[in-house]
Amino acid sequence: MVTSLGFDVPRLVIAAPSSGSGKTTVATGLMAAFAERGLAVSPHKAGPDYIDPGYHALATGRPGRNLDAFMCGPELVAPLFAHGAAGCDLAVVEGVMGLYDGAAGRGELASTAQVAKLLRAPVVLVVDASSQSRSVAALVHGFASFDPQVRLGGVILNKVGSDRHEVMLREALEEAGMPVLGVLRRAPQVATPSRHLGLVPVAERHADALAAVAALAEQVRAGCDLDALMALARTAPPLSCEPWSPHDSISPAIGARGAGAGGGAAPVIAVAGGPAFTFSYAEHTELLQAAGAEVVTFDPLRDEALPEGTGGLVIGGGFPEVYAPELSANGALREAVSAFAAAGGPVAAECAGLLYLARSLDGKPMCGVLDADARMSERLTLGYREAVAVSDSSLAPAGTRLRGHEFHRTVIEPGAGAAPAWGFTHPERRVEGFVQGGVHASYLHTHWAAEPSVARRFAEAAAARTAAVREAAAARR
């Protein structure tokens, strides 16, 4: 809630010394366990990850939201957090990588530690204790003292082997003056399956994911002191910020500017969903709606036509390579997407969307919007990018600067069209992506809260497309 002192909600950041320590297990389990107590829990994830927030949403019943200080800037972390946590009893933030790991070569930027400091939140360190005993005290002491502005409030010990092992760990941490807030034993039965880009998304295994989240909640409830964790969360002081607002970011909306299509009717923007297209940020839909658009989700695996009245098309990230045969088999929708793009309809495609618009993916026919072919690769492309728009498009005018993130194990040939989408300025210099007609297709994932004009420009292009179609239909009558 917002008080005279600022935005005030109990909160915890769940961090670890390194990836693979159990952050997702603990964070998701805590979210579910507190939600089972009847609390409204706001789930957050530091960094650009799309998959973990799906499990967070399943655990809490609320949208999982990302807090990325690189893509959105440090100044937006607290306002975006406050937007997501409004009206909640508790917020849990899952960290990224190790506590102090961030954007390569940028110091603390985009690290869990930076997010914790920006949120003034206590940190709980999840430690994989499977191969250590007394050394755990030295490890935790190092993380607690490395940056005095990061407040380490306690430890949850993961993968503890036995009662004797637990006693040794507790004795060591007691000597170090660090509270033990939970102890979790090895529990492979609640492990979540992984694939080439991380965990398998919730949308692909919903029933199994529900069972896994319930098991995580039970494990955390049995092994963690939820009352002590809640007490620690309540020590977080109020934040001196106003919650981010999509409406304030976009204002005025299309209709208010007199640019609405067809007598003020909201343009329909179709957003790809379903198991093949699971990567999206909740703020993108909120911004499009704030811009005056009606957002309708469709599933390219099952739907044979675009939603009625589609004026704009958003195809985000996901795993089309896993579903290439099924996507290819849906020829009716592929033809509809191709026709929409050929007619000049605005299309925003990121990563998986880029592959879907290609001529082929691993030899399977796709939409054929782009004269390019995609395939799986052994090489993982991963990292933050600084980019500038090379060509005017339905998303941004040339010269627009954005920060984004690449995360894929595919390649597309050629990698850029005659009118590229982006020119990367850091960490390497190259052009990438395609702009043709109303289509903007690229590997780069971006967060539109950092540049709300992207959503507004796309909604305006959708409104103009809708108006043109209606005028043409009226002329034929």
C-alpha cells in the first residue's frame, strides 16, 4: 500500500551464491506456502528470465513480473515492483545467478544485490550445503560482508543430507551469527524438468507443474520457519516511490487523441500464446491496453485463423523449435499470418516469433513472411545487448535506443534483412533482424516499460490498419 511514508509492503529477496543452488525451488515454494495461508503474494524475478515467472504465477495466482535493472534502468525497478505488489500482503523476489552477478563488465548492474538495494529488501541466501559443513560459515560470512548495503537476513540450507549434517551446519552458522531460517533435505521427487534453455514452461506441463508447485510448498512449509521469514519481510522499510502506471506512461490513449479506428472502436491486437509462445512480460499487454487496444490471445498450435478484426499481431518468445511439426501442420493459420503481413499489417515478432515468420524452421515450412531459414544450433547465444533501431518500423522510428536480451539456441540465415531491425552497439557491433512493410522481427527481447512509446506506436499502427480495412470494406458496399 502507499502511505505518507511511501510504498510499504513486506518483502524478501531470495538469493544464492551461484546458479543451481535452489533459488527457484525455495522462492516458488515460499510463494505457494504463503499463498496457502491466505496471503496475497506478489511474485517477482530479477533479470530477464521468462520461465520462472510462470511457476511463480502458478504458485500465487498473480502475474509473475520481472525486475531488470539493465533493460528498464535502475530507476524503474522500485516503481515496477510497487505496481506489481500493490494491494499484496507479501512480495517475494527470486534473484538471478549468484547474489552479486550482473551484466558482464558492468559491476553490480542487473545483479540480485542491486535489486535488493533498490527495493531496500532483506536477502535470504539459499545455500547448497550438499558438499560442506563448517565451511558454510565462511561462505555466508563472505557474502554478508562483501557489500555492507546488502542486508543478509538469514540462510536457508538446501540439499542437507542428514540430521548430523544439519547439526554441523547450524553450529557453524550460529558461530557466525547468521540465523538459519530453513533446512531442506534432498528431494529429487520435486525436481522440475529442464531443456536446452532452462526449465520446461508451465504452459507445456500444466498438470505436472501444479503438482510440482504443491510439492515445493509442502517441502518449504515443512523445512522453513515461515513466521520468522514473514517477520524478516516486515523489517523492510517503506519505498520512496510511486507505483509505475501503464496509463500514465501511455497517456493519452488512442481514442483520447482522436486516432481511434472505426468511430473510436479499439483496435484488436492478437498476441500469440499457448505452449509454443510462452515468453512475455505482463507490462506489454498492460501498455497496449492503456494505449487503447483490445488484446486477444490466440494459440498458433490450435487456432486456424487470427482473432476477428485483428489490426496488429504480436508474436513473442517461446519454443517453436519444439513444436515445429505442429506449427507447420497448421497451414491455415500460417497462410493467415502471411496474408496479414503481406497486406501491411503491423507485426511485432521477438525470437520465437522471428522463427515462426521465417520460410522454414528445421526444414519445416513456417509462415514464409521472411526470406530466411532457421535451424537449431549447438551454440547458445545469451546476453544483454544495447541496440539502436536501424530502420523506421511499426515499433520505433530509426534512431530509437533500447536495451534488450538475447537468449536462443537457433540461427537464422540471413541474420538481417535489407532493412535491419537493430544495430547492436554493445557488447559487439552488428546488425540484426528484419523490417519490411509493417513487420518488425528480431531475436532481441525488449521490455516496453523502458520505452512505452513502442507500445503506443504499435497500437497506433494497429488502429490505422483497422481503419483502412474498414474504409475499404465500406467502399466496396
